Amino acid sequence: MAAIYLIRHGQASFGSTDYDQLSNKGSQQARLLGEYWRSRGAPSQFYCGDLLRHGQTLTHFVNGYQGETTPMVIHSGFNEFDHVEILQQYNPQWNNFAKMNDALNQLDEPNKALQQEFYQALKRWISGNNHHEYKESWPQFQARCIRALQDIIQQQLIHKRQLRAVNHEPKPSKDILVFTSGGTISVIIQHILKLNDQQTLAINQQTRNTSVTKLLFSENMLSVDYFNNYSHLEQAGDEWITYK
């Protein structure tokens, strides 16, 4: 039985015109996770979405981990949905992202207001009534994320069969780490646990930055061992625990 660890990126620049950039806290969150991982066995492979925040999270994780060199594969199937397009389709005023952001910053609780706006935009996206309006609809996003997971599993199982054919007794499987986003992780959990869309949206709202979700798989099994573990942040202090 082998393990896949889905790692959400560190805190990004939510509410800015360039969300796809780790904040200083996000960089340190990733480093804390790397330091936390030193007590574990060396991963056999890293997979990483091709968004900037995914690569930055991996880089800072490696800086904290300071372990042996691990092969890395970029896989765009693990990218997050396009939150800008989702906001723009919900409210055309988001076509001027900077102006809308400035307007929200005039409110007493701008982050809370933005989160509420984004939540409503997500609900519209997954509702099933407007799929044709999006470059990537909710069902298309779901299918992409599941294909990415299946790609990893199939590659690992094929490799294991090849080793078994040559050596008869392959070495025990090592951990696979995937650096990705909350929406992607939520959809994968939905697929395995057969959750509905509203439950999946709720999971997405709870996923912390640099949290770890562990999957187990074999030839005939795929399961969730645990979800949204951020004990490395709890050890560092509550101020390190963030959602966006």
C-alpha cells in the first residue's frame, strides 16, 4: 500500500490583484512543513501544479526539509480553478478587479466581505445552471482533478509491476507529495468519499494553508487516511493558521 500526500499551498495574496504569489507568512508556513517532515521517510517523488504559488510552496518546503534530492514532476492537472473568472461571471464589476478590490477595502471588514462575495460566486459556478459561461465548468474541473490523481496512481502501479517482474520483491513504496490547491483537494476527497457538491464546497472552505491530506492506494483500493492536518502550524502558534 502506498501513500499520496496532498499539500495545499501556503498563504497567497488573497484580495490583491496578483493572488498567485505567496505572502511572507505563506513562505514560512511551507518552510515549517518542510522542517516538520524531517522526521519522516524521504519522499520518492514530488508532483506540483504549475501555478506560481504551488512552485513557491514546494521550494520553501524543500528549504525547510533539507533532505535528499527528490524527483519532481510538474502536472497542470493539479492547478486550482480560475477564481478571477468565477468572480467575473458572478458579478461583471469584477472585470475591473483593482477597482472592486479598492471598493471592498473601504469596508470595515474587507476580507470578510471578499470571502462572502467569493463564496456566492463559487455557489453559482457549481450550481449546474451556467456551465456554458465558463472556460472551465465545474464538471470539467472535477474531471481534470480526478484524471491527475489517476495519472499518479497508474504510473506508480505500473512502476511497481515492473519492479516486481524483475526483482519479484519490490522495495516498500515511499511517500508521494503533491503540491496543489484547496479546490483540487476538495474535489479529490469528493470523488473518494462520494460527497455532494455542497459538502465539497464546505470542505474547500475549511482547508488550511499547507495542510496535509493523506490518501492510501493499492491495485484495488483508494481511501482517505486523513484530511486537512496542519499540526505543524499548531506547533508554531495559532497565528500561523490561515485559510487563504
